[in-house]
Amino acid sequence: MMNIEYRKLYICSTTQNIEERRADHISKLNIGTGSFFHQAIGTYGPEVFQWEIIDTATDLNELALKESMHITPLILAIIKTLEGVLERKYISIQIGVVILVNGLLYLGLL
């Protein structure tokens, strides 16, 4: 999904069709459960999100693998950007661990 107004990208996986998934996200927003993505829908409104299928899978293992395959380049770009920002501030870092939990990126610094 892409927030077309602010150019924020969200990647997720599902076994539902795209309309069911969209309805599920809006339902979770309306009952007050969910994640950062549901908060983004509440903040910006569902109409500013472009929903698109970027890949398909035949089973759950392939689905998880493909989700990681699409997320990994984004994580690497984030790391590169963070390293550049910190280097300009004369702070040296080494990133040792990257963990994605419920859509939140955690970086372990060495």
C-alpha cells in the first residue's frame, strides 16, 4: 500500500483478497485495535492509500518468503540512509541486528 499524499510505503502479506484486507484494516481502525498502519489510515484517511498486489504465493511459506524479499531492500535503504545521517553528524555506528516485528523496524547497534 502507498500513501499517495505523503509517499509512505507499507508492505504486508495476506491470504485474503485485497478488498477483504482493506475492509479488515478499516474495521480494526474503527474498533480501536491494530497497529501503526491502522493509525495511519485514521490519520490520513483510507482514500489516500493506493492498494496494490505486487506478488502472489501458493502457500504460507512462500508468502512469508516473498514478503521478506520485498521488505529487505527497503530495510537496507533505511540503514544506508541512517548511516549517512549519522556519519554527517560524526557518529560512527555498526548495525548488527535488524528485526521487523509487527511492521516496526528495530535496529541493533554494535
